Amino acid sequence: MDVPKEYFLKDYKKPAYYCDTVELKFVLNEDKTHVYSKISVVRADNEASGSSPLVLDGSDLKLISVHVNGKQINEGDFYVDSCHLTLPSPPTGKFTLEIVTEIYPQDNVSLEGLYKSSGNFSTQCEAEGFRKITFFQDRPDIMAKYTVRVEADKTKYPVLLSNGNLIGQGDIEGGRHFAIWEDPFKKPSYLFALVAGRLESRDDTFVTRSGRKVTLRIYTPSEDLPKTTHAMHSLKAAMKWDEDVFGLEYDLDLYNIVAVPDFNMGAMENKSLNIFNSKLVLASPETATDADYAAILRVIGHEYFHNWTGNRVTCRDWFQLSLNEGVTVFRDQEFISDTRSRTVKRIADVSMLRNYQYAEDSGPMAHPVQPLSYIKIETLCTVTVYEKGAEVVRMYKTLLGSQGFRKGMDLFFERHDGQAVTCQDFYAAMKDANNADFANFLLWYSQAGTPVVKVTSSYDAEKHTFALKFSQEVPPTPGQPVKEPMFIPVAMGLLDSHGNDMPLSLVSHDGKLETLSVGGQPVHTTVLRVTKKEEEFVFSEVYEKPVPSLLRGFSAPVRLETDLSDNDIFFLLAHDSDEFNRWEAGQILARKLMLNLVADFQQNKPLLLNPKFVQGLKTILCDNTLDKEFIVKAMTLPGVGEIMDMMEVADPDAVHAVRAFIRKELALQLKTDFLRTVQENKSSEQYEFNHLNMARRALKNISLAYLASLKDPECTELALNEYKTATNMTDEFAALVAITQNPGKHQDQVLAHFYNKWKHDYLVVNKWFALQARSDVPGNVENVKKLLDHPAFDIRNPNNVYSLIGGFCESPVNFHAKDGSGYKFLANLVVKLDKTNPQVTSRMVSAFSGWRGYDETRQKLAKAQLEMIMSTNGISPNVFEIVSKSLAA
């Protein structure tokens, strides 16, 4: 097969041509759509211009005509191939280029560009979808002002939307109508959006801090409109938060959101017309869980925050994607932290990193936050670019403080509003605004891998000093065998023998003595700047041997190894004032325990649970002073992926067996406490989405899940009763999950009942698919195969695919089945799905990327399926990139 082209950051060149304005006219019809574009083109004043041809991107387009300065040009004056339209000798001055194309949205199953689904037209142009609409320089550093006219049948498509402000509308002959939209802000083509359909809107207003009234509209099919209340509340909360925290006001008089059921991503931040996957807009207490409500709040906020970090200032090229996403993920994390529990949010984000990003850093798809190359942009949409990118932004705030970080953000917008820029521009704004010394901080953008930081400590009772010695190493990754030391901010404190924070006044480092006190007062947490391969910090005036609390708040995305004893860690679990580190102490103990038990399981030794571990969790479970959601996080064992990532040879069967053993043993020994917790946290009050109620439900439901693992009649009956009496989807689905841990008649009956009750609601049915797909009952692949033929499953719908096929890949027992049935199942589906939707397929095939971390038998089976995919004619570049890199690892 032809090897797709690989693009490299080092090869970036400025455009030879720019455009000032873009005028588009869409004539939408049932069988085809005509797109008329009129572009004002200007030659760049740089070395890239000269006598360069004008090359426009295009894909799956039928070219009708090309005009330059109003005159039609003929073949010979331009060239067209499968990917480009080229004008070899365009005019030397500013000129107008008019192009007419014909496209077929009703046949566009890739859901990129302009497509039609569920009776409506909608677009998805990030990253390279605009080239499926018309010929254009489809790259983010081409920014222009857009005016868009949309024409369609008025009865079938009464709502016509695009970016910006509505400046004209009316009827035209033949029962059709038009709308004209003008966006006064320059934007790249990937932020273009269009929607046409039979929709209704929930309307509201928001008054900005300067007194401007903004109209807010959320569009859905009429039957879904009642489920948009929470989304509207979330939007207004995000707008208010961005003003309060960053001083950023919305800049237009209209903000539209449209919910569509067929969408490859979660949502898209198109300027003033956000298009969302329905699952991240629609919610009611009866059909959506607390997790759904929380996701809607976060993603609504995320896409709104993009208005400044991603839209007003955008990325120069796709290697800078973290400039958009890393910064905005950090902003949405802070938004949720301010509206819920900051500690719980931090725990959730770090858990996500450890279960997914660390594994990515250890595998063939490892790449820096600012990637060095790619074949398809979609493969850059990873936890490294998004979540690790957010961690890099968080480190700026850790180093500079809230005020210094805000100064850096203000300077960034002052310098670059309306521009397409780089990660280095963001770094420069932070550095310059604070006159800061960031040493080798930029390595976080250019080096892949998770640094390993080792810490040893020593106490000198005579000198009253306490020393911390740091050493760091960044493991080799593909293309980067040798790494430089990173800039690692380590937030830390010292605990005395009573568990109190000790005052920190003086620290010696590199021969310099630094005063830590602020305003004459000692501090209890300080940030050490670890920048070398090896270095030492010595604290003075430490009058008893302390227990160090290191990496407070997870101040850097590293793997931390210390010389702390288990007794020290139990001490931190009981006393640390930093709630994140208190949770972390429990996780360290749990990870050690699980790895030791995995070794015992592999050697056929009996499994025994450390009584101190059980007692530690019992103490937390019964502590009424703790945030209930924090208790839930503390009672949640490390994920299977996190433990397998720590093993030299991953053993999914052993890890699953050990995790199941610990859960059941905890349920057995803490049964009375769990039963009491369930009873104390029941409520018959009307559903309300807030932190206290979420935490109460979460604590009740994790206790129920533990109890259901016992399979005894009392606990089974309790779970069944919780299912029958539930008044909201959070409690109903949690009871369903608890019951379905155990195969048998109760599982079958409740699954059937749940489907019959909710078969009319496609979002709830996706929960039903995912629950069955994730089952760790051996041989579940056969059940998943049957569900592929279920009348509610449509392989063309991304949410269906993510729920059923993606859910199956999350089962360590069945995806990694020793007979290779899971690998074969996924590989066959990848080949099938890739023909219609490569973007969704690439997400599914990523499950193979860590195949070399398993035993020889599994490696052989996985490799055979990867080679089968690779040998298939016509596989997409998306799939080619992941499979080829996985095989080459």
C-alpha cells in the first residue's frame, strides 16, 4: 500500500498567501448541495511568496467552476487532483477567487465537513473537515472574516445557523428561505460551522459585566427541549466564572449551542455556534446520572472557554494543539474545582492521567505535548496533548501563584488577540509578565515520557536540619532515546510527630540559603524547583524528625518514588493536611498491596489482605468530618490499567482477580459499615445536582457496589430494592451496575427490565450497551457480538460504537482473553468501520497500542491482528499511523 505522508514540526513554513474575507453561499437540497465561495486573496510579504503557486486543499469535491477577479479560468490555468486545486500563476496583487463546488452531505458517513444525519445538516470542520466543503487553504494560520448565506427548504429546515450575527433572512421562491450570518472576528476554517434543520431552542440571556445583553440559545429537536435546563445553567455559570477569574467577557450578542445525535467528538467550539454531541447537552434526573450532569457542566464550560483560548487566539499549526486544548482543559478543571470540591476534582484528573496518559507515555504512541510529527491530526487528540498539556499549564500557576498566572494570561491576550501562535508564545507571556526564570521548562513541550523522580531523606538531630535529595530520569520513548532533566516544581511540607504541619523558614540549595517566610511569617507548604538530574535541599531549624509530604496537590505530572516506610505512609494517610496527599497515601499503599497480591496470585499462593489497610479504609469510611466524595475516592481502588502499567509484564487476569478479591474482602470485613452507609445516605427528596447530593449518592452507591460483590441474599435483595425504588437515573443505574456484577437470573431479569423501560431513549440505551460490553465475565465477546445485531445498535452512530465496542476494549479480561478472541473481534470491526468513519476507528484501534507490554502468547495474538489490519487494502491514514507505530515499537 502507499504509505501516507508524515508531517514534521521542523518543516513548518508560513503561508505564501493569506485571505482577508470569505463569502460563502450554501444551496442545500436533498440530493446535493452547491457551495459558492468568494475569497479575497493577498500574497504574503515573506520568503514563502515569490512566484509560488496558490495551493488549496480539497477532498471529495466536485468542482463546477473557478473565477479569478470575476473571469472564469479554464483547465490549464489550474490543476485539480484528489487533494488539491492549484493555481500555478495567480495574480501578483490582491485578487478575488470564486469557486463553485458540488457536495453530497447525505452520503457523508465520515461525519466530517458538511453531513446530514437524523434529518438535519451539520458540520464538523476540526481538524480538516472544511476541505470537504470547498477548496481552501485549510490550515489554522489562515484567519479571515466570514459572511455566510444559507438557503434551504423552509418546511424541512426552518432553522438556518452559522457563525456570528444574523444580519439578514427572508423567503425565496419555491418554498425556500435564506439566512445571512456575519462573523466580525477573524477565524481559521476549522472553526466554521453550519446547521440547518427542524429544531427548537431554549432561550435565555446573560448580561456581561460591562452591561451588554447576550442572547443564549440551545437548539435540539422539540422532544428533547425539556432536557436542556442544566446545559443552559452550565453555560451561564461558565460565562460568569470566566469574567470573575480571568476577566474575559463574551464578545458577541448571540451564543448558540446545537445538540446533534451523530457526532464524532464530545463537542466543537466553533465561534458562537458550538455543536455538541447530544449526550453532553441533554439531561433530566430520570435519564441522566450525576456523572452525566457533571460532564455536561465541564464540557459546556470547556467549549465556552475556547472562545478566548482557541478562538480569539488560536494555534499556528496542529503541532500547537495543546495551546488550544491544554490551556482550555486547565481552565475547565479550575471551573469545576471552584464549583465542586477542588480536592476531589484533582484526584479525578490525576487518576485519569495515571490510567491513560502514563500508559500512552510508556507505549508506541508516546509523543511530547508539542508533537514532533503526525500523519493524521486526529492521532494528536490524545491525553498527552489535552490532559498532560493542562498539567504543564498548571505548573505555571504553581510556580507563579494565582496573581502571577493571571498577569501572564493578560499579557498573552494583549500580545496575540486575533493571531495564530505557538506554545512558545504562551511560555514567553508567562515568563515576561513575571520576569520569571523558567530555566529548562520548555522541555515539557518537546520531550515525551513521564519523568521518574526519586527522593531520599535524612535528618541531622544535632544540626536540626532535614535534607531531601532528588534524582530524576525521563525514560526513553520512540525517537527520543536520551532526555534532558526537566523543570519539576515539587510542592511539599513537613509533618511533626503529632501530624501537624511544621513551619518552614530556611532552605539551603546550590550553596545559597533562602528564606521561605512570607511577611515575616513561616510557610507550611513551599515549592522546590528541581531542575537537575541530581540535587539536594536542606531545611534548617527542624527540631524533630519529620515525615515529608511530597508533591502536594500533584504539583507535577511525574512518577514519584520515595524512601518513606509503610508506617510513614500510613501516618500521612491519617494526618496530612493536604487532602490530595492523604488520598495519595492510600493509593500508594493500595498499589503496593495489589502488586504484592498479583505476585502471590501468579505463584498460586493464598491471598491475604493486610489488616492495617482494611483498618485505614474503615477509619476513612466512618469519618463523618470528611467530604463524602473524598471518602468515595479513597474507597476506590487503583484502576486495572494503572496497576498493569507498573508491571514489567502486564497480567490482566491476575490484576482483575486481585482487584476482585480485595473488593470482596473489604465488603466482607466492612459489611456492617457499608450497610449503615447505604441506609444513612438514602434520600426520598427531589433530585438536585449539587456537590452535597452528588457526594451522598456516590457514597451510598459505592457502598452498595461493595456489598453486591458478596453475592449473599441480604445484599442481593438490598441491591434489587434500590433498583426498584430509585427515583433518579444515578441511583437506578448504580443499582443495575451492582446487580450485574454477578451473572445469573437477577442480572438477566434486571437488564431486560431496564432496556424495556428505556428503549425509547437512545442515550440511556447507550449506558445499557456499555454496561454489558464492559463485563468481565469470561467469554463476554459472544454477547457483545450479539449486541452488534441489536435493533438499537447502529455502527454509523459514534456513541453506539464508543459504548459497545469501546466499552468492550475496557474489559481487561475479555479484550485480552488468552485465546485472542478479543483481539480478533476488535480487528475485524476495525477493518469494517474504517471504510465509513476513520476518525472513530482510530480511537478503537488504539486499544492495541500497548500490546508489547503483555506476555508472549498475547503479544503473538495481538501482533497477528495488527498485521492483518495493516495488510488490508485501503486502510485510512488514521488507522495506518496507529497500527504502523504499534508494530514498529
